[in-house]
Amino acid sequence: MRHGVARFVTGFLALPVALYLFYVVWPFAQAAGYSLTDWGGYSDSQRFVGLDNYVRLFSDELIRKAFWHNVFFLVTVPLFTIALALFLAFLLNVGGREDRAGIRGVFGSGMYKVIFFFPQVLSLVVIAVMWQQIYRTDGQGLINGLLIKIGLVDADNPIAFTADPEPFLGVPAVLWWLLFIAVWSGAGFYMVLFSAAMQSIPKDIYEAAILDGAGRFHTFFKVTLPLLRDSVSVAWVYLGFIALDMYALVFVMTPSQGGPNHASEIFASVIQFNAFQKGQFGYACAIAVALAIFTILLAALQLRITRRERIEF
Amino acid sequence: MSVSPEKFGDVSRRTLLRRAAAAGLLAAPAAGLLSACAGSEPSKSDGGGAAKSKDNPFGVKDGSAVKVVVFNGGLGDQWAKEDKVIFNAKHPNVTVNMSSTQKIKTEEQPKMATQPSDLVMNSGADMMDRSTLINEGAIESLDDLLTAPAWDSEGTVADSLLPGTVADGTQNGKFYVVNVAYTVWGNWYNAALFSKEGWTAPTTWDDFFALAPKIKAKGMAPYVHDAVHGYYPRWALFASIWKAVGKQAVVDIDNLKDGAWKADGIVAALEPWEKLVKDRLLLPGKLDHTQSQQAFLDGKAAFIQVGTWLKNEMAATIPPGFEMTISDYWSKSGDKAAKDVFASSGEGFVVPSKAPNKEAAKEFLRAILSKAGSAKFAELTKSLASTKGSGDNVQDSALASANSLMKNGSSDLISVKFPDFYADLDKESQNLSEELMAGRLTAQQFVDKMQAAADKVAKDSSIKKQTRTA
């Protein structure tokens, strides 16, 4: 009997595993293989160069720049997205008045949920193209046009948005403007995720807290947040991946795809430039492999730090 | 130089995902793409072998098929369909499979090592890097096309081309890229507006700076440029350098000669641009190519600098009565080559080395470069073709002004080669050009930074060096 089960399971899994090996694992290995060559991308000949590409990586100024920009996103995207998502989820689920039906969200929370989730159903490229119009750098842009009309912005000196490399808090302005879009487009999804998690928290815990005189502030930080730890931790890892990507926004929205003058260069844009513009696929693969290793380490570290005993309820 | 009017904003989700994938973000599909490129078998030619004659110099075989990929950008693709008709009139039994796209590299690059199309128009923002194609042996030398008889005129194909076309397509002494369009760059203005206001189009910087206050008084910005794609202002900056210091200065820059950027007069050549920015003569806002061109059409700015595809690219929104006219880039007194015009052939076709029907591909090129084909091209695109006399019978202010600009210019054409030679320097010069135009760099700082970037490329042994002779 046991034998039969094993055969059944194997039969079921063989095809997906084979597909996975062929379409996911094998290409991974191939990319790693190419990273040890000087392949240009247009021919079928390449020379083995050992770890040269990796050595070169460490002295590449552009990569250093891209690294710090990705680190900026790595810190800010999860931080702001989760903070905003938690805030919205809290308001929508337990932020409202209490009445006979118990604790509920603010008035109209069902509609807000749909509205906040909306960016999630749009493709990132659609979002980028839409924000290009919002961020347009003359009086025809949504933001500039409005601010110029009410006199907050000088028509001769409109906000440059993604064409602005001037540092704000030490980070080029263009990165802050991109961050804003990333948070806007991501918060809705995590709000829904956190909402679901919040709804699984028994209402009596809140009622008990309220009876003990806890206000909204205390209920949130002493009850809700600790019980959402798992969800927040997972969200942090996902958002970390998104922060290491950011390709679509940079590619569509910034001048010379990483500009102005390298002010928004990220790993992905450097990989794209080396592979497709410079014709150095081998080197680009090396950057990609390094990025993959970095991502995996980061995810492992993240999950390790946040691992904790689960609270059952 | 293959420079073309393209639509940068349109990135479809699929393309983007594919790119993102190829860039190794998801690593998996990335290498999937990579694997598609490796391990190919060389394909055999199956289109040639027929008897060669004056009307069939490459021996195209009846019953064979040829796959032609056209870049569908600012020039559209209707002209290519006309060429297909011309081609089939002579070769009714050769099937032409024509497709058009804006994503040349995305769609053609993965096929280059295995089963490429026979004839690819390598153009647009998403084009394959030309030096890489040549260095990797991925495209065919087309020297035999130049010596073949012209389709419908006396002499060879080479004889029928405008000056510069053969040189533009030549690298390492061989002819690889057949540029079919001929582009002239300069400062555009609305002749109707200028005659109404009684303004004369400036020919020198002094004229321009004298006229600028009058333009400003009318509530217009004197100048607008593409502030997103750095190669737009770069044309203008290099026109100024060439006119002021002469050809040799630009040749030295292209050849990464030691201290080429420090040559006398280069900083002075760029100072009018610095002044233009500092005097706030630019339209506020960091507009991209179509936005800035529309601002020009809307009368928000008096001048815009761009190439002759402008008319066709903006055809849908040109207001009635707008007389789009191109004039030469402004010079200053004492310029060494004030009469040289910035013009070149562009929109280059290449024949992949592994294409199955190279004979028909070359024959199709002969049809594109024919008198009939090039006349259709000029008629449909309002741009000159690289074949002589293409614009002779077209009535159009933009085309006519480009024609007369070419006739009044000297025979030397302004051209810059290093962006085709070195991707790094290409990107760096684009970035720095925009920095200069944003007022974040002075002319002196621009020159210093360009010299540093050129030195870095010169020292980098992983970059194959090229030489410009003419």
C-alpha cells in the first residue's frame, strides 16, 4: 500500500518537476555558466574567462552606485509600504466606532478597500505610463498644472520629478519620486493581506483591550501589530524583492533609463545596459548572478531574524 | 549613424517582462532566452544559385522566399510595402514575407545566432548594437551590393547614393549597413510666423541672441529641446564643435586621441549653449521628444533642433498654416567650417550572416535603393532617401528647406562616430549633454567630464577600439 502511494506521488510530481528543472533550474545554471565567459550575445562563440567578470564587478563604479540606490529602495519601499498598508488596514478593520455589532472599520471601508487595491490590478508599466502624465514636467502635467494654477509652483520653474537629480536627504530626488509610485502601487495589496490577517484575530481580544481602557494607539501597537508579525515578515521579504527590481519604473520613467546622469541607476538598468547596449552578456550575467545571490541571502536573513514562536488563536 | 524617430514610451508589458527576464531579474527566463541563442547550427543558404544577370545580379532563385523586417517608427512602413510591389514586378515568383515592428532587438536579437530573418531594418531605440553585430560576425558584408548595377538607373548601386551613405555604412573597411533614409539636422522654425512677425531666421548665434528678446516679448520661449533623450541635444553640441573647430577635432574625439577634448576652441564652441541655458531662453520643463515637438507646433517655442523626420513624426498634429522650415545650426564668427551641414544617412538595413536567403535580401535592398522606390519613400515620408534625386518631385516646405540646406552647404557633412563605436561613451555623452542643457554643467565642466569619460574608454581593454579615417 505504501509503495502504491509513493508511486502515485511520483507520477504526479514527475512532470512538474521536470518542467521546473528544464525551464527554471537549467537556465539558472546556464546564466551562471555564461557569467564565466565573455559572450557578446549575438554569436554562438564565447571564451571562458573564469572569475574575471566577478572581479571586474567590484571595481565598477556604476555598480556601486546602483547598489546604493537599490539599498535605498530596499530600506524605504518595505518600510513605507508596510507602514501605509498597516495604517489603512487598521482603519478599515478596527479603526471605526464600536457598537452593538462589535468593532468595525471606518465608515465606507468596503469601498475604500476596492479603491486602495485598484493599483494592484494594473500592470506596472501601465502605472509608469500613467504617472508619466501625472509627473509631466510642464504646466500640462497633473501635479505641475495644479500647483502652477494655485500659485505654489512658478511656471518658469516647474517641478522636474524624475528628471531631477538634486539630492533630497542625501538621495537624488528622482529616487524619491519613484519610491512614491512604488509605495502607492504596492500598499493596496498589502492592505488586503493585512486586512485578512486582522480579521482572523478574534474580536474578543480587542473588546478586552477596550474594556481595559486601551485607545486606538495602544490597541494597534499592543494587540494588532504583534499578532500580525508573520504577515508583516512575509510582506517584508516580498517587498524586498520588489525593491531590488524597480526595473519597470526606472526603465519607463527616467531619462536615459537610469538618469539623469546615472542618478537613478539600479542593478537592473546596469544589467540591461551591459547586456543589450554594450553587448557584454557574460558580464551582465555575472551581475545578475551576484544580484541573485544577494537576494537569496537577504531573504534567508530576513526570515531568520523574524522567526519566532507562533501565537495560536 | 542610425538615428530615428521612435516612440520611447510604448513599452508593452510583454516586452518589458521579457527584458526584465533577459536582464536576469528573474534569472530563470533570462537564461531561457540565453539558451535560445546558444548551440546553433549554421544554416545553409537556400535562396541563391540561379543564373546571375544584370537584372538578377545575385542569382535569386525563383520560388524562394525572403523575410524582411521593417522598423515601424516615425517613417511608418508604407514605403516598404511599395518597395515590395517594385521588387515583385521584377521577381514575381519570389515570396516576400514582410513584417514591421518597433522592437527590433527584442524580436530579432534572439534569432541572430540560429534562424535570423533575411533582411532586418536595425533602427529605433530598440536596435541591435552595430559594432557588436560586426565584431561577432553576425551580419554580412555587402560590398557586392555596392558594385552591383543599380535597379533602374545607369551605373552601380554605389553611384546612385548620396554622399556619405557608403561611408556611414562602412566599418573596418567593409560595407555592412545600408542606410535608406537621408536625414538633415538643424534648427526648425515656423516660416509663416516669422514672416508675420517680421523676424528673419538667424544664421549665427549673435543673430539669435539679438532676436531672442523679441521672441520672449511675444510670450514664446526662444528654444526648446528634448530633455529626456540625451542624443537629441548631443547633435546640436557636436554641430557647434565641428563648425567652430573643424572636422579634425571631431575625428580626434572619435578616435579617443589623447586630450582631444582639450583642443583649442571646443569650450568656446559650446559656450553659446551655456549662455542659452543661463539666459533662460529654453522652454521650462523637461519635455521628451514628442512633448517638445508638440510645444514647438503649439507655438510655445520659436526654435527646436531635430532631424528631418520631424514632419512625418508630427504629421497628425501640425496646425494649418504652419510652415515647418529647417535652417542650419547657428555658427559664430571665426568658425572654421561654418558651412558644413549636419546630415547623414540613417535607418540601416543589415543582412544577418546566417540568413537563409541572403541573395534575395540583397536584391530587395537594390529595389529599396531604386529611383522608383526612393521617390515613393520621399513622397510618403516627407524625408529624403539616401538615393540621389528622391525628393525632386515632392512639394513640401520641410523637404524643400532640407533640400536647399543641403544645396547651400559645403560638400563635407558633419558626422560623429563614437556613439556607434562605444556604448559607454554614447551613454556618458548623452547624460552629460543633458546636464549641460539643464544648466548643471558649464561648457568647461562638460568638456572636462567628456575627456575623463573618453580616457576611461581608451584605457578599458575589454572594449574593442575602432578608428575613424574619414
